[in-house]
Amino acid sequence: MADEAAAMTSTRQDGDTATLDLILDVPLAVSVELGRVRMAVRELLALGAGSVIELAKLAGEPLDVLINGKPVARGEAVMVNEKFGVRLTEIVSPTERVERLR
């Protein structure tokens, strides 16, 4: 019975138990959004090397962490062995994530 309980990693709201084993190896696209801006095609075509695009987000605001284009967390930029990383500071609640899927 203990082995059975250890194998069950999730319970659906309808009372049925399910395991995550079937989806643990599914690849997902993870991206981090620094900010957004809307531009007219004219402005886009005028961009060149050295151009600066001003984003709607202020410096110091949390970065959005997206999985398959859906927000799941927020965090701050960090350096890890000369590479950029994100330290998660807030996780979007499971209820909010499910609502955004609809």
C-alpha cells in the first residue's frame, strides 16, 4: 500500500487518482519575457544595428516565465557561471494557470 501511495503523485478534483509518470518526459518550451512593445511596421523596418527598443516594463520589475506561451511564474534576472538565469520569486497559482488555459 505504501508503494501505491508513493506512485500516485497527483489527485484530480473529481476524486480519481492519476500519476504524472506518463507526461514527465514531454518537452515544453520555456521562455522568459523581459517586456513587450507594440510597433508599427514602419518603425520595425527602421530598426538597425544599435537601435534601442523601449519596452513597456520598468527596470527592476519581475520577468515573466512562460511555458508554451502561458505565464507560470515571475522572477528576477541573475548571472550563473557567466550565463543569464532567472530566480523565481513567485509561482502563478494552479487555479490561475487552469483559468488561463480556457
